[in-house]
Amino acid sequence: MSTHFAPILDRTTDTDSGCHGQTCLPVSPPESEKTRASEYAGPCHPTTAIGPAVDVHPLRILLVVESSAGGTGRHVLDLAQGLIARNCDVHLIYSTIRIDRLFIDRLAAIDGIKATPLPMRTAPHPRDVGVVRAVRRYLRQHGPFDAVHGHSSKGGAVARLAALGGGVPAHYTLHGLIMMDPGLPRWKWLFYLSIELCLSRRTARVIAVSPEESRAAVRLGFGASRVITIPNGIGPLALTPRPQARRAMNVADDQLVIGFVGRLVDQKAPDVLLKAFATTAKVAPHARLAMIGAGPLKPTLLDLANELNVADKIIWLGECDARAYLAGFDCFALSSRKEGLPYVVLEAMAAGLPVVATSSAGVEILIEPGINGAVVPPADDVAFAAALIDLALDPASLARQGDASRRRAAQLTIDAMVDRTLLAYREAAIKKSK
């Protein structure tokens, strides 16, 4: 990895949280509108993707991301590595405020990327003007670029504002459309919508990571001709073997482990999962709940576990690499109020786990109810418990659905994600040159 220069703006310790959307309204489309993972499997062909790939010269790409952590950070680095492998000249401007160790370590190991740190706040802030100017200056000094690609709300806004008038096509991946947050106050919803609508008209491609997100973007007026769907993908997983993972959790062979991975925050609704698990444990006393993650709700959740009399059945694993435990789980649970297309579900499926998730968790192309898991309404611990109980009491179905999850996950790859994104860049560059 090479770095052009030190941070473009002074480093700051401000950690404004703001509003940062992670998807999905609990809207269930008709069966005819639902999209399956197989539609995104394999290489990208002109007849099934975005358009004809005519120009094949190596492209120069600038990626911009504020959320240098979690799924968004992972996606950006997957994309960067894939583009470099396809002979693209990849530049990255990333925030140093919302960042995790996995992003830092992995970025340092990527050869050929030209990375520049730039502090960005999540919430709107007066300093955003300086951030946009810094990115615009970068485009001038290190261009010309064939595409600038912003990721998530702040990264997308900064990238598109910086690209205005510069002649470079701007792309925007949503990673969770903020207006799909059911808890967003009306005034904030209108504020963010007005920004998104203004910027969408200056965007070559608005990239949704799930069909649910794509439909919402079109309904909100982003433009059906601009919005495309490119799901996240994963590569081979290096998992800790099941016996070792279960020993680390101190669970017996005859105990069923329900796994959760995520930050302990309101968006993930871990309280709903704990309530559902408490109901499940009454019917299936051999069940255990393994919680991977940390966050501000941890003390409240500990109290809730005691109130529900399941404290002795919950394994708190803290913030760690989920791959050390995934193979030791028997099924996976995601109770989120909103998501994009969660990597953690893809990894759970690749590990051979059936998944119970909420309909607001961006899982339409991941989970087929009764085939590799169940989809339940958000904030409904009774329905969630019923789905967990069905799996806990039927080992044969558990194994069969786990196998189906593994096959389904194999259809969504990093290569397919990168190829489709590169095709979007090329199409926009060709259109601009005409």
C-alpha cells in the first residue's frame, strides 16, 4: 500500500454519531418481484447485467468512504482488491474517525492501493465543506479519474459533491438507505431525502446492495434508470474447526447453539433476540445463545437476561473475529431493525447455518423460508421464537436447511460483485465520452 500524503485535514477526535442508515423497511414484495441469489451468481454477462462492456482499458478509480468499519469498510476493501487484480489504478480516501482494527490491518496489507486518510464525521457538520474541498483537490491533483465512487451516506455525498463540474462520473453505493430507518424522525427523513434527491440527479449509478434497497430507492425518486443492484459477496472462509469452536464456548455436544454477531446497539435489536431466546429455552432447554459483539446496550442486555432467567444460558463472547466460532453454531439469528445485505448472514450461510432473520434485515435474496431458514416481522419476539423453536426441535430440518444455506451462499461471490461494479464504471465512462 502506498500513501500519497498525511491526512488532508487535521485529525480530530470528534465522534458524532448522527444518522447513518443500514436498511430496510419491513416491506414484503409480491413473489413475482422477489429476487433470488441465483440471479446474481457467476460472471457478469451483458445480457444479465448492466450493459455491454465495450471499453476494456484499465480504469483509474477513486473510492471514498466515511464508515471505515464493519460491512461497509469490508465491502470497500473487497472492491479495491478486486479492482487492483483487474489492473485498475485504485485510490482510496477513508475516514480515520469511524474505523476498526480489521480495516486498518487489511488496508495495510493491500498491495497497489493509494490510500489517504481524511477525518469525516458521520453526521452533517460545518467541516464537511472542508472535506469536500479536500476530495475535490485530490481529484485535480491526482486525476484524471474514470470514476469516483462514494460509499454509504456521508461517503456518497462527499464523493458526488467533490465530483460536481469535474467531468468524472460519480457512483454511490447505499449500504443501507438512511430513509429506510423506521426510527428516523420525520424532519430528518425529509432532510436526508432532499439531499439524496438533489445528489441523485448528479449520479451516474446508484448502487443498492439488496433488492429491497433498490426498490426503496426507486420509490423515493432516485431514478429507475440510475438504480442498479449489486449484492455483496464473500470469498472462501477460514473457520476454526467445530470441535475447537465449541470447546472455546464451553458447550456440550448435545446443546444447540444459536449464534448472533453484531454491535449491541438499537439498530440490531438484540433485546428482541433475548426475549425470543427466553421463550425458545422454555421449550428447548438444550438451547444456548452465543452473542458476539460489543456496544452500549451490553449492561441493559445483561439485566434483561437476568430478568428473563436465561443468564446462565447466554455466552457473551465480546468483540472478536466471528470466524473463530461460526462453525460451532447450529443456527444463526439476526433481529435487526434495518440492514443492507449483511455480510454476517452470508458468512453464517457459508458456514452451513440456517438463518432466522427479520424482514427488515436485507435478506430477501439470502433466505428462502423453509429452505434455509425463516424470515419474521421486525420487533416480533413471539414470531422469532416460533421460528427458532421449529429449528431447535427438528435436527433433521436443521441439517437440511444448513446444507441449503451453504449452497446458496456459494452463489454470491466477491468476483461477481467486483465484475458488476466495474461494468457499471465502464458503461458510465462510455456514456460520458459520447
